[in-house]
Amino acid sequence: MSRFPYSTPEAQGVSSTAIHNFVAALERDVEAVHSFMLLRHGHIIAEGWWEPFRRDDPHALFSLSKSFTSSAIGLLITEGRLSLDDPVLKFFPDETPARVSEHLRAMRVRHLLSMATGHETEPSLRTRAQTLKSWVRAFLTHPVKYEPGTHFLYNSMATYVLSAIVTQVTGERMVDYLRPRLFEPLGIQSPFWEVSPQLINTGGWGLHITTEDIAAFGQLYLQKGLWCGQQLMPESWVETAIRWQVSNGDDPNNDWAQGYGYQFWRCRHNLYRGDGAFGQYCIVMPEQDAVLVMTSGLGDMGKPMALAWEHLLPAFQSAPLLDDSAAQSALTRKLASLQLTTPQGAVSVGLSGSISGRTYQMAANPDRLKSLCFEFGADETVITFGKGKTPQRLTFGHGRWVRGSAILHPRDAAFVGLVIMRPGAWPLAASGAWTDESTFTAKLWWVETPFAWTMTCRFSDDQVTIEQRGNVGFSPVEGPTLHGVLSQK
């Protein structure tokens, strides 16, 4: 059951045709949007999930998490437990370096919030040694070249330090501090937030919630902290957090150069947003009284926003429009049929029967994959991955996505912390097809993340060669080429 009332677009002053055109443009011009929800005057006027993604799926927010961290800081300030002008070093006496530079000593909470810490480069956690030591210490020992407040640098570790401050002040993880104050009142029932090796919520990334949960957060900020008659967030904090705090560029056509607030981006057209890597958006439109949410797995994060500015912004009218049942029906049909593209090809070829059910022994490889077995059926394929103690069986639908789970991790999971926090099976969706007489293409989506993986399996005589490629990532998306030899019957 939704926590928002539903309405037709026209009743809220928006053309169904404009929304239909927006969705069509997303499908035409953007790699993979997973979901979207559009609110106007507090009503859901359009929503959709591209199969295999579904309404109840939580989704990794990446840096959209930062806006929630900002909210925790705002609440602590309101409670009188924290100040924008508190020195950062005040909270970490045991982590303070032996030699403290003048710029580090001058760093305040407000500088963490506005990404104006004075760093020239962001502290890195890309090696195992760095991730296992204190993340706060790694931040505090990183050189601070500029005077805090004078230089913008997008800095996820600064947000982690904000999370660490919440834990220092409250004795709780930030997710637990926010639970009764924000999550529960908004109806966010099962927020999951990754932690560092020191068991502190990652802050700058790592929150997993649903599309509608994100929409509730956006609507809260649109309403200046008011929710169901209760002032969850102080209006003064909302206005401060979304306001221009520091310059981040001067390109009038760039949505990443319109100024930065306290963990919120300013947008063109006097809008603001939280966003996260690979296309996670919570866009708030105050003048239009609207909120647009999207989750995605894409590389060009600017494109969905440009399409929203092109198709949606001109469509918002100040008064209801005449009912348009034909356009509404067309939009409803469109939203009900959303599906990400599956591999296109045949369900079987002449080669299928001779290799179905037989096992390929894999040469030594970085993925530690020992064996593969393909079982080709009438409308689906089962692939068994011999990896670790327990073989992992996944069903790949033909022309459709089949949901399942397996202990197979997104290739970038080690960096974003997901493997640490998500041991065991992951929810997956899979589809596959013969794309020519000797090539079977299998695709996987990790349905709580932006990540997909494509395996192009080329069969020749008694051998298989598998090329691997991801859709997006913080590191190269090409995986190692795998080689296997068919076992004797």
C-alpha cells in the first residue's frame, strides 16, 4: 500500500502525454533506468519499474545517501548536541595526528557538509590496508592543502566523518539514530546502511531503500520538513541545507556546477537534488511542487536530468487540465509493460543438445570459477557455476527475466563495501539467448544494485571461451576472459 494518494496527471496539472514522452525518451536514450516515481502536489501521478526491478526492491543509493547524513547532522544541531562551527578534531581526540596542520585545525563541521574541507585530493580507501585501518584516521592524516571553506572537492570521506561524528555524539550508528526521528515517521521500514570495518555507517554511500522511500524523503524536504502535520526536520535546517553554500563551477548548462549546499546539489531551473553514482536521483522542484525519483544503472548521469528538463518541466501547469482518458490509458499501458532489454536470439541451436548437461572444467582464472554446466530447456537455460563449496545454479529466461539468488557478487562490490555487509546469497535476475549458432549470451542483474554482468559464451569443438563485461563500475568493466574444456562423458 502506498503512503501517497494516487491521481491522474491531468488532475494535478500535468499532461499524461508529456510523461509518456519522458518515459519513451528514457528507454530510447538512456542505458538502463530501473524505476521512477513522479509526485505532484503530494500525489503519485506516475510510477514504473523496469522488469526485473520491482516496487518492493531496495536499491543501493550510493551518494544519494549523503543527503540523509546531512539530515542527521541537522537534527543533532536542532537538539543542541552539535554546532556547524564545532572543530572536526574535537570529536576524535584519539585519532588526531601527532602533527596538526593549521588548515586541519581550522576545519569545521560546516566544511564537511559543504565539501569544502580544503583537500586537494580525496582520501582513498581503494586498498585493503587502507580499508582495515581507521577510516577517520585516514581522513585526518590526509594533507589539507587549502584553507577550509575556500575550495570545493567532492569528498565522500568527509561525509563518512560526519557519520562518525553522529556516532561519537550519540553512541549509536547513524541508521539507528535516524530510525525513530526520520525513517519510521516516513514509513521507511527496513533501511539498510553499510558500515566500515569500525562498524560506523559509511555515510557518504551505502544506504539501501526503496523508490517510494526516496520519494517520501524528497517530499519531506519539499514540505520544508513537515510530514503528516509533524515537523520532522526544522524548516530552518531544510532551507540551509538546500541553499547554495559553496561554488562548484560556473558552467550555466552543467547540473554539477550550480553550487553545492549541505550534501545537496543545486540544479539548473532553481531545483535541487540528492544523487548517487550510476543514476540514483531525488530531484525536488519547489516552484513546481513536484518530486522526481529515479534509480538506474547507467554511465551518463546527466542525460536523465536533461530529459526531465526537456519533457517534464514545461508540462507542469498551475491548474488542473482537462481529463484525457486516451492519453492516461496509453501511459498506464506503457508503465505496465516496462522491461529492460534481454539478450536477443534463439532459445536453442543445433549445438545445444550436444553440450546440454555436460560440464566444462575451467582453466585457472581470477574469478576462481572451477566449472560451468549449461542445461538448455524449452524456454530457459540453467547454468551451474562451480565456485566455492556449493555450486550456484541460476535460471536464465528466454526473452524474459527470471529472478533467483546466488552467492555471486557484483564485481565492484568489494570497493563499495557490499560484500562485507551482504554475505550469502544475492537476489539476481537472469536472461539468455543464442545470439548466433555458436554463441550463447547470458546477462545478470543484481536487482538491488546498479550492476549488471554479461557473459558471452563462444563454443568451439570441446571448448568454451567466455568474455565478460559489466555495465558500470568504479574500475574497468571488462572482466577476465575464461577458458573451459568439456569433460569426457
